[in-house]
Amino acid sequence: MAQLQLIATAPMGLEAIVAKEVRDLGYNDVMVENGKVTFAADPLAIARANLWLRTADRVLLKLGEFPARTFDELFEGTKALPWPDWLPADAAFPVEGRSRKSQLSSVPACQSIVKKAVVEKLKMRYGTAWFPEDGARFVIEVALLDDVATLTIDTTGPGLHKRGYRKLVTEAPLKETMAAAMVLLSRWRPERTLVDPFCGSGTIPIEAAMIAWNVAPGLRRSFAAESWPTLDKLLWEQAREEAYDLLRDDVPLDIVGSDIDPAAIEVAQAAAKKAGLAAELKLHVAPVAKLWPKDDYGCIITNPPYGERIGSKNEVEKAIRQLGAVYSHLPTWSLFALSPSKQFEHYFGRPADKKRKLFNGRIECNLFQYWASGGVFNVSRKRAEPAERS
């Protein structure tokens, strides 16, 4: 099969991180745009990208792109694409859509036109006027932007943030993809202690451990394209074998997660067990004010509460102030905190060394970055348990 065009969709603000992940997989023909990273690759990349991309939302197979200012242009452009190369005669192919800054603004109408065009193309290959749609699922999307239509098929299914280890969640869960992005942006390495004093359901500690051990985040789940008869199943077997071969589960870890909510820690412990990391992570109930690491060097990566779990604005302010008070005694530690609060730096007690705008779902946040003294991360540590502050 010839080279494919794949699209890794990305949360706003994480496009560069997703692009780096794609290049790290060996695919260098990459184009970065708002909300997506397009890259050229072979069919094996469908399996590899789904298994390995930690910060992308999903992986789409791009069938084509063309101007579409009228319904006729949309119909003919869609019909010209090689749908039978991917969709078997029994394929289930629902059509989803979105439109921005385009003359074709009625999304339901565009979905209907695309559906009819795909059916017409399949009729030419299979010689039938009726398709049962009781086979493998191929979710087609028509995305219109500035009067240009992009037609894709979703290879992922449920979003890539669904790793398979988290069945229960706290009231305000951090997406796994965002947690992984925070760890990657921090440049944390396993040689350093990592602490999350607002760990909630344990997502940041678990994602950090998976990064440290080079665990492909998609190993514990399946993907939509695995059921496609038009994609060789041996590709998935090859990609999974590669992923198992690249595991580094002999790397020692010193990752601590704490939370004031006992129910959250129970959820975190269950998720860690499901991820196969229960013995590697230290998860316990503690308020941030009493978490006092003994290690000389380390990294705090955390998502302080927004109010969904702990209640009032005053409680949120108090939690951030306590975090700042603890950090003021840790000059050799770095800290990365994701928060939507416009007053975070005021409550924390000092301006961030750097801020990066990110979106946690639909919530606009900043990743507040504080670097260790001198901006140099010393990797030595004592591997000690955190102790209560006296």
C-alpha cells in the first residue's frame, strides 16, 4: 500500500508536543497546524501512532482534501476519493461533521451529502445498491474550514486518553493525555523524585511512571482500526511486539502522590493496580501543607483543585497558598502546576518563571512553571519517603 496521510489531533497548545512524539516514532514528514499534526507514513504507522502517542486525542486516516463551496463540489470531491480501498461491502460508516468559516455551514446537510457520495462510490466497486452496514465500524468525518473540506476516517475509536487503567474517576479528573503532556513539558527524568500533592485519581503519577518505563500508553486497549479487514492484522501484532520489547520496567522509581481526599486515593490506588504500578507508586492521604519531601532535589507536577472537588473559592485559594508556602522551602526543586486561576501567582506568592496556555478539556488554563535555583536540575536524590513538616 502506498504512503498514507495521517492526522494526530491535538488539544490546543499541545501541537508541538504531539509533533515531537510523531517524529520520535520515526516519521519526519510532519506538518503542524492548529489542533492537528499531519504526517506521511506507511500503514504500520496507524498501529504505532495509536499505541504510542501520549498527548494526542486520536489518529485519523486522511482520505483527501479539496475546495468545497457548494454541495455539488462536496459531493463530487468526496466521490472521487478511494473509499473502497478501505471500506468493505459490509462496513458501518456513520458520518460526523463540523464546519468553521465556510459557506457550507449546515453540518447535517454536509454529513448527508458525504454519506450519499460514499455510497455512490461503493456501488461502483461492489455492484449493489444496498449496504447492510453490519460489519466493522469506519467513522467518517467531514471537516470544513475556510471552504476546504477534509475527509478522514477515525482509526482510534474512544479517545487516546482512555488508556484502560482508570475505570473510576474523581469528580474533576485530569485527562491522561494532559497529565502526560505536563510530565513531558517538565522534562522530568526518572532519576529525580516526582511528587504530586493534589493527585486526585493518580493520573500524573501513573503517566509519569509509564513514561519512565517507556510503556506504550495504548498497550492495554484496542482500537477501531484493529477490526478493519482492509488493514493487515499482522501490523498490530508487529507494533505490539515492538512495544513490549521497548519496555524498561527495571528503572527504579520514586514517585509520590497524595491528596486530602481519602476517596480520591482509593481511586488512585485502584488505577495504579490496574496499570500494573501499585508496587511502584507511593499514594497516601495527606494535606499539601504537611507534605515535606526529604529529598534534596525533585520535581512537583500537579493539578491543584479548581473547586469541583474541594468546594469554595476560598478553599481553592488556601490550597494554592499552602502549595506556595511548601515550595518556598524547596529552592532546589522545580514545580509545574496547571490551573485556570487568574490569581494563581498571587496566591502562590511569586510569579512563574514561565507560563504556557493549555486547555484541560474546555477549561482554559496556564501551566505555571517554576525552576530550581539556577535553572539547573540536579539529578541526585536520596530516594526517601516524604515526611510531615514539623
